[in-house]
Amino acid sequence: MKWSDIQDISIALSESRPEVDPRYVNFVDLRSWVLALDGFDDDPDRCGEKILEAVQAAWIEEID
């Protein structure tokens, strides 16, 4: 997965952290969790606030 795979990331996060409500996740934790996902192999420095916002929004949509 790459940072551009927002939907895949959100699905993986919802599956790996079902107990977490993404509305209350800070970006520091979110970034760490994405980097730790199996199959994620993009450059950590390519991530910015806009990408994290998109991941968080997609994750919220995924659980709703």
C-alpha cells in the first residue's frame, strides 16, 4: 500500500483496530498505525496533514 491508497488504508485500519473510534484519533497515532500496517511500504516522509485527514475521513466512513 501507498499513501495514495486511502480506501485500502481505511479498510485495513478498521480491521486491525476495531476497538478504535477514528473520530478521536490524533494524527501522530494515525500516522504510526498506517506505517505499521502489513503491506504498507511507502515513504513515511510523503505523508502530510491532508493525507491523514483523508485517511481519517475514509476510516470514519468505513465504520459508519
